[in-house]
Amino acid sequence: MSHQIATLIAGDLGAPTTNKTAFLTIDYVIIELLRNVLQHSDDSLGAIVGAQLNDKGSHSDHPVFQVAVADRGSGIRATLSRTHPEVVDDDVALEQALWPYHSGAFAPGKAGGLENAGLGLFYISEMAKELGGRLLVASGDSALLVDPRLQHRIERLKVGFPGTLVAFEIPTDVPDDFDALFNKISETARARSPRKLTKEWLRFEAPPSHSQRFMINAFVENNEEALRLAQDRVIPRLMKKEPVVLDFLNVRVITQSFAHALLFEPVRYAWASQTPIFISNAQPVVASALRHVEMYAQDR
């Protein structure tokens, strides 16, 4: 669905006139926001997604792509308070929701649980900043507007939302280099990671001929399938010191949440068994996401 929405408002990804950074950013943002709804909102009805190319009125001379995802679930404060009981205020909850490695899905001081890296809203907010766009997050009795044009870049608004609303906006003429954008944000996240890379267990080189190969494009951005592959097929082989290959053929980009679900536990078992995991056909932006997981997963 995210790919279809991006195509409707930004054009076909394969067309020469389509701004690929804008397209891939929209695709990424929708995937992450809908994943947040599924993992955190507790809303049985799911969410409403809206997207448009706004080139009218005040935007006639600087058109923008706009995406909004809204649910009527438990809200950000309720989600964070599961592992951060000190969060009792909506203003504080919204501010902390933009921090990297900060989530209601795992304890403070950790860099992620099995399926959640605590990086979703952080990446989205950084995309808005880097591309000269804006981000609005509203939940409970509070709202935050992230806008690089503001003096302090972040402004509190006296509005709220019964559940969670996230609205994302970027100009249509953003620099067309998504790899550079993603790598810059990844470096920012790495600098703020609570973990240090101790040894590299991901190998971006030709694997042994007898390696078991797994094609990732069959279930890309399906976190449940990624976690199932990791637990049922990759980890057992690593513990037997059998080499495995994760093949990213035809995968253009992955979210950090998907990379986390796929590799967080396997990297730990790779260290335990002293058996590397081979990565094949990974685009630079995909490799960056994988290396990031490798770095913070090594919590010894």
C-alpha cells in the first residue's frame, strides 16, 4: 500500500521525471507509521492514511508532498509509560518519542527488543529536518511541530488528538540522493547509540559455496516473517556453525525496524558461535541499515 500511495502522489519510481528521494521517503514514512500503529496503538480498527501533492494556495510557489497517519488508540504517553513509568505528561512523551533507542517496547538503556529498535519516529523526524520539511506529532493533550524554519526548530502547540496523529511534509524538489540522506541519518543515530561495535559479523563478500541462501525480497518489510526466519532458520544454522546468506536482490530500501527484526538476534548468535552472516546484493542504503543493527546488537 505504501508503494501505491507514493506512486499516486509522486509518480512512478521508474520514470525519469520522478524524484526518487521524495518517492522513497514517502514510502518509508508510511511503512514506519503504520508499523507503529500495529505495534503500539492497541486500536483494533487500525489507522487512517491520507496523502496528497499540495500545490495550491499558499503552496502554489513551493509544492509539497504531505502524508498523515492517524489512529484512535492508547496514545504515545500510554505506550512509553509501559517501560518508562516516569513519563506521566503528554508533552514529555512526545518529546521523548523522537529520541533514538527510546520506546515502550523495551527497557531503558537497551538498544531494542526483538522487533523494535526505537528508531521509527527519530528517522522520520530527521528526514523532515534534512529535507527542509515539517513533522507534526499530536497525541493526548499535546502536539509537537518539527520545522527547521522555526527559531528553535521544535514548537509545542496547544492542540491534541484522541490517539496519535503524525503528519509529514517535504518539498517536491528535494535533492535526489536517498542513499546520502539515509546514510547521514544513520550516522547521526550511530553517534547516539548506547552500543559500540566490537567485531564485524556481517560479511559483504562472496560466501562459501555450501552456504544456505535466503531471499529477503519475498517478505521485505514484513517484520513477523523476518523474525520467524531469524528464529526458525538462521539462528539454528549459526549455532551449528553453518554459513548463511541473506540475499537482498531487488530490495531497494529497508526500514530500520525491518533490519532490526531480521538481524538483532542473529548477530548475537553469530558472535556466540563465531560464525559470520553473509550479505549479498545489498544496496548501499540497505547495507547501512544492516551495519547499524550489527553495531548496537553486540551488547555483551
